[in-house]
Amino acid sequence: MNLSSQKLNTLQAYNLALFRGALHPEFFDIEGRRRITHGEYDFEAWIFRGGHVLRFEHAGTIVTEAVGDSIERLPERGHVTTLPCAGERDHEQDFADRVSYMTSIQTETLTGHLYLGTFNEMIEHGQMPECLACEWTTEGSRNNLSVLDIQRYADEVHVQSYHLRGDCGLVLRTQSIFQLKSD
């Protein structure tokens, strides 16, 4: 398989799946987690190699975002939609007149030199207290990294994710907002 085909296959494997309800941790090889209880909502983030899960809960309404390269093995129960991560796209959805969800997905493939520079910047960024990070190497000592940058506010949570794959120079970025809706 040539590098161009490898980049395309890796990029096409990535999806964002949205659920009305929680997912069980058994579906993921979780490397780190963060839980926030604030006012009227609970939030939990899991990070794993090449992906993440975000769960936001308010007044019995649960919204879960899962991003990764093997989303197809997740259960159908509570599944709302799946978005391919290739390119750029946005999605907005309201849940039970209680929670508003918005996400933006962007991908790019970088040359070796640009990828390494981005990787090094993200390693440093991932060490900040509001971040969760997971670094690993693959065949040929390729450096890979996943980072979640979580910002908590009074009635919303913002999460920026970065998933970097050294085998093909892929940088996948999502920006998601979970927000309590005003009555």
C-alpha cells in the first residue's frame, strides 16, 4: 500500500458518533479520564489511543460523543448519528429541550516535517492542567498523540480534541460544546 492510500484509509476510518445515552467503558482501552461535576451538570471525558469519548449529563438527559477509527463496533442503542471525520464539517443538535450540542470537525494531512512540528507543539500543550493526553508509537517508531483540552463554564463545557497519527501525517481536530439550554 502506498503512502497516499494509507493516508486515505486511515482518514476514512475515523468517525464521530453521537449518542443519546451513555456508552460502557468496556468498548474502549481508556488511557485517561476526567470527571467534572458542576452546578446542574456532570461531564466525563475518556481518552484512548487515537480517540475519545465525551459524556454530558443534565436532568436525566445524556449526550455522548465518541471519536475514533473503530466506531462501527459501538452499540446501536441510543445512536443518533455518525459523521465521517474526513474534511471539514459542523453539526448541531438539541436534546430534550435541555442540552444543546455543537461540534466542528477538521482534518488535514501534513508532510513529515510539518507533522513533527505540530506533534511537538501538541506534546507541550497536552501537559497543561486542563488537558488529558495519550502518546504512543506504532510500527517504525511513528509518534502518535491524542489530546483533550477541556474548559468548564457555568452552563457549558467546551472540548477541543487533537488526534495525530504519525503513520500518515493525519491531524484530526474536533471542537465540541455541550450547553444547558435556557428555559
